Amino acid sequence: MGAEPAAESRGSRLRAHIGWWVGICSAAIGILAFFLTQCQSKAPSLSEWRAKADAMCEQEFPGILQKMRASDAAFLELIRKPNPTQTDRNNTADTYQEVSVSIRHLVGSWRELEQPGEQRSEIDKLHAAGSAYSESYASFASAIYADEYQNEAYAEQQNAALTALDKQVQILNLKECKAQIGSPEDEGVIIVP
């Protein structure tokens, strides 16, 4: 009987040692996995994201500005006509729709960028403001199609959207975007002779 307790204690000690080593190995694997995920994080820094977003503005906004100028010229021509036809309105509205699509494309390009961990909510607000700005052009295009473009609410919608976009561009310190987008104060006034 004396041999049995010693055998049980040896088996018990062996199980305790095995459990101890398994615990140590599990902890080491957990710590190693933590450090590997931290080291291999693919999220860009804010400055890397900012550089890519600014590059997109630099690349895409000259085309958007060209379309904006064309839409303004088409609108000026439309309101100078004494009796514009539906074809005249459709052609003008199409130019505003092109601006809307171009802005939406830029916002889509921003969304495709992997976001940094910091200022994520501000980046989401940038996307929302850009979408609202695109929508303001689409709304005005719809109003022109429907011959309801005299309503000043459309200009107010566009100014509010541009103000929100300008604010987010400044918060995120997007210098190239700021230079390209501008602000409502930079907008010209159309004067009908």
C-alpha cells in the first residue's frame, strides 16, 4: 500500500508539470500573436492616408472643376434664353449630373483608401460631406429637368454641402483638397446681363 501513494503523487506531479508547461506555452504563443498582429498592422498612418487623399484631389479635381465651369456656363446660357425648351433644360441638367457623378467618383476613391485608426469618425464625415455635395448637384439637375430651378433652396443646399465639405477638409488638414475644393466664399456669383 505504501507504493501506491508515491505512484499517485508522481503521476500527479507529472500532470502538474505538463499543465504548467502547457500554460507557459499558451501564454508565450498569445504574447507572440499579439506582437505579430501589432507589427503587421496594415492600417496606414494619418499622414499616409492624408497624402493619398490629397493626391486623389490633385488628380481628379481639375476635371471636376472643368465640369463645374461647363455647368455654370450652360446654366447662364439657359437663364438668358427667353423661352428655354425642354431640350435646353435637359442639356443643362446633364452638365450638372456630370458634376455630381464626378464628385461621387472622388468620394468613392476616398472610401477605397484604407483608413487609419485615428480620426476615423472625421474621415467618415468627410465621405458624408462629399456625398452631400454630390447630391446637391444631382438635386439641382433634377430641378432643371423639371423646370423648377428658380428655387433658391438649391443654392442653399449646395452652399451648406460645400461648407460641410470645406470644414472636414480643414479638420483633416487636406491641403491639396483645400486648394482644389475651396469654400463657399470662393464661389462666384452668376450675374445675368
